[in-house]
Amino acid sequence: MGAGAYVCGEESALLESLEGKRGIPRNRPPYPVTHGYQHKPTIVNNVETLAKAALVAKYGAGFLRAVGTPTSTGTKVLSVSGDVARPGIYEYPFGVSVRSVLEDAGAAAPQAVQVGGPSGVLLSASEFHRRISFEDVPSAGAFMVFDETRDMLAVVENFARFFAHESCGFCTPCRVGTTLNAEMMQRIVHGRGSRRDLKDLTRVSQLMKATSHCGLGTTAGNPVLDALAKFRPSFERRLKSLDVIPSFDLDEALGPAREATARDDAGAHFGEEER
């Protein structure tokens, strides 16, 4: 019933979907371990964890402790995609550096890596020495590479639109916040943003992180906050003005009406003289 909705990756929303209901995260407690699928005790886990559990059952815990770091034992499967010569599924001991993964996958001129999916961590080129591990850069497995030909603001706008589309709409901070972020990123990418938009992006993203009902909302602002911290010059170069300017374009808002009435004459536009 979830039809692949992103929010159904959250364990209780997944259970709701499996029961034929709308995929909305449940209030907790009670937790799935006591009240899960059809109110029965349920363990929700991914295939990678279950596979590791089987290895531990067969070979003992020392089998995984033999590789990795003291804090992050075992291996991690990474799904490497984007601007690389050899995309695919890679398995590494925990503690592998981001640079090592890029070299193995044939990344020619990477400028950024998104680790852990849209809600994960955006790393700039100065951070490629960092390591995939719980104590440094945790990852659910996604590893997206963007080379120097990519417009990182357009990438972040795409993430913002993704979260606005995938929000279940249950809580106001996520439902409204993801939409506001997508609209502000669109203005900035198309050269109509102002410094006020940068402040509002930060404020809205932090508000979602503090008040959203589930993990989708609390992490939806991560790509925006990371990009503002690591690619801020790219934002400022794209601003129409460093001052506060009106963000609402009345002529643009009249576009759907012009399309519906098949008019595009001067009288159907809000001209400069009226502004």
C-alpha cells in the first residue's frame, strides 16, 4: 500500500503500510518490539543486518570484530552511484575513507559526496579523508558522487523537492517546512533569491529538526544546512540581491491563468509600470 513512499522506510510507517493503512509513523511508546504488526511483538530490520546476524550465529562475534574499527566492527555495504566510472555495490570494512571509495569507483573529479541518502551527510572535497563509521560518517549505504560539472545548488533543490513530495503531511513542521524549503531553493537556483532566503532556509530547517514527528522531517533539512555550511559562496553568487527583496512575483503567479485562458497579450501581464 505504501507504493514505495520514502516515509515507509520508517519502521512504524512500514508496519502501518503492511496493515493496509496510510504510511504515517506511529506515536511511540508503545514500540514495535511489544506492539508491532497487527499489535503483535515485531522486529523490523533490514536485509544487511539479518545477513550479519546469520554470520554471527554461524561463526561467532569474533568473525565481525576481526575487521573494522574498535567502535564500528564488521563491514558496510555501500551503493555507489553518480559520477563514477564503476558504479555498483561495494563492501568495505568499517573505517574505509571516502577517498578510497572514490578511487575504487573511478571518480575523476569529484566535488561532493552525499553519504546516507538525501537525509544523510553532504561532504565537500576537503572532507574526503573522513571515514565511513559510526564514530565519523555513519551511512545507511547510499553513496552518491557529484563531479565538478554538477550544480550543487540544483542538487540540493532536487533533494528539497523530493522531501516536499515524500512528506506524509501528518505534522505541520514537516508538511509546511519541506514545502517552504523547496520554494526557497527554487528561487535561489533561478536567480530570484535574497539574503533573507538564506536566513529562512536555516531557520526552517532547524525548526523541522527540532519539532517534526518522525525522522523524515527531522532530517529533511540536512542537505540544505550542509550545503549552506560548505558551499555558501555558491549560494551568494546566485542571489539576485544581498538585500531583502520581495519573494513573490505577481506576474509569475498569473502564469496559470494565462495558460488557462490562452492569453499572452500585454493586458494579461503585470507590467513594470504597475509594479
